[in-house]
Amino acid sequence: MKIIVLVKQVPNTTEMKVDKEKGTLIRDGVDTIINPDDLASLECALSIKDLFPETSITVITMGPKQAQKMLIDCYGYGIDEAVLVCDRAFSGSDTWATSYILSQAIKGYDYDLILAGKQAIDGDTAQVGPQVAQHLNLAQVTCVKQIDHVSPTHLEVTKSYEKVDERCRVQLPCVLTIQGDEVNVRKANLSDVWDADEKEITVLDNEILKCDVKNIGLKGSLTQVKKTFVRPIEQKGEIIEGDINKAAQRIVDIVMNAAQ
């Protein structure tokens, strides 16, 4: 089986600044990590490779040159190939433009399965995976919490949405988006980590991908952030005085009402 895993480098902080003119996040100088849901999708790919050792795993990310460090980290988990989609023309792309660019990159590879995280912690849109499936005209299952059965022709998976689990059977090739809440990600393999710096990273720019410039970057984006603001958090306190038993009962009432 040939698996493509889409990953994203995200800020390791909630204290982000926004470029007010472009409506995009300012990422320079911010520590980054692999998006947690994407790391869970990588674990799902590795679990399939545990069962079927002939499986190949290709990790693809779109981002700046600094994202190569994240791809080196991915090699530490035992992947077979890493691809960086990088071009200044891609800067400012919204989810639709991003998914178009990624789909153009994916078309250059053979695949049976495409895995992506359900959503990224810096945007929380949960749109890129489904949109990639749309661009490639593939079946998709979103919000997958586990892969139950793997065969050469289909998968059986469990998806979870609003506390309801649903068992699905989907034909290959397809796209799955993984939510990482219940996925236990393994530690990187020491020998693979040791060799990771020597591994090759394929870089794809728009000279190679030949994306339509009308569909990429800020100008090719269907959406743009109009305004950003910090929502004020209102906290109300209550001082409980008097008899200790009545005070305790009042606290119980407050907690019970909040839980309803």
C-alpha cells in the first residue's frame, strides 16, 4: 500500500500575532511543532506499515523552507519520503488555494490512501483534507478516530462526531481525516532519528507544479480574514458568607447548575 500523509507546521503557542493588512498569521520567530492531528494521522500510517511492511509512506507539507526541520523529524518516525511544497507564490493561500496546491503535488505520486489531520490548531477550519478529496475526486471519511480493518481494496474505520461513533466502509483510494484525541503516537525510532539528517527532502515549487496563478496565494484565495480581535473574557465572582453548611450547599448548587 502507498500512503500519503499531509502534515502542517504550526506555532507552538497561543500568543500569535496577525498581519492586519493581509489577515494572515505572523509566523516568523515563533517555535513550531507538527500539528497534533497530523501527527496522529502519521501514526495511523505507521500502524498500517506495522501490519504490511511493504507499505510506503510519503509525507507532504506546504510551507516555508523552515518546514524542512519538521520533515526531518518525520523521518525519525520511519517514513520513506518527505516532500516540501514551497514557493513565494503560495504565500497567503486560504484553505481552498492550499488544498488545490497540495492536490497538484499529490498528482505526481502513486497512492492508495491519503491521510490528513482533522484540523490544524492554528486555524481550526477542518477544511483542507475534505477539499483535497474534492480536488482529486476521491471518497472521503472525516473525523476518523481509528482504522479498524485494512484490505487491498477497502478500509473499515470508526468516525466520531458530537459523541456519536459511526462505523464506515470506504473503497480505496480515499482520503481520511484523523482526529488525534484517542490516537497514541509512538516515540520516534532512535536509529531513524540518527539517519534523518542524511535523508533527502524533495522540494516542489510552482515551476514544477504549474499551478494556475489565478488559484493560488492571496489573489487566488476564495476567503480572506477581514478582521481579527481578542474576545474579552468576563468572569463573575461570588463571595459566600455565613453558615458553613449553607455555604457548602451553595457551592454544590453552583457546580451542579454549571454542569447542566
